[in-house]
Amino acid sequence: MVRLIVGEKGKGKTKYLLDQVNNDVNKFSGCVVYLDKSNKHMHELSNKVRLINVKEYGLKNADAFIGFILGLLAGNYDIQEIFFDSYLAISHLEGCDLTENLEQLENISKQFNINFTLSVSCSKDHIPEKFQECISICL
């Protein structure tokens, strides 16, 4: 399943995402991963959550980002949930159409039985029509 937390920058998406990951971590028997553009929130996350600073891996585009996600899953089959903060920035999709990328995540989610929760800095109107139903909260 792909869930979206949508809102303009500064509306509190990260705070909501951090609260959600910390509340959800005990619901899973497998691994929970939090992808971000820095280590800034390291001390706000439960020690049961694996924080990965995506900027450390030198990804250059959205295709490389999807490959990175697949690599995480290939290396650890116990991952049940991945949370993405600043999704547009870490996936190199700022100003781009999200349809193809969200379709890829949806397919990965189904294939590997994993949930994705994305914090997306944009208005609800910029989310493709097909994925409007995936919006769990709009700030």
C-alpha cells in the first residue's frame, strides 16, 4: 500500500510522519525504515527504526532512487514498512509528474508486500488523479 501525507512546506508533515512511524513501529514484526535527506531527525525516531540518509548515496535521478529502494528490499527481506520524508527531494521529483514513480512504488508494494508512507511537499491538486485515494492526510 502507498499512503501519502500531502501539504505545502512548513505545514507539519514531518512531525506527523515522525509520530506515525514511532506509533507504528511496535505493530510490525519486521523492519521499519525511515528515509530522509539528512540525519536531523535521528534522535526523534525510535531506536527500532532504521534511519537512512539518502543524500549519502549520491543518487542522481528518480530511476536510481527506485533502484535504491529495490536494493534495500533485496538486502533485507524483513522490511515491512518504509517511511519517506521530503519525498520529492530525496527521489529527485521536484517539479515532475509523479504518476510513473507512484505506479512503480505501488507495484513494488504489491510484489513484496510492503507499505510505503510518503511525505510529499505539494498541494493535493498536484497529486495525480489516480493516487488521490492514497492521500491519508492533507495538511
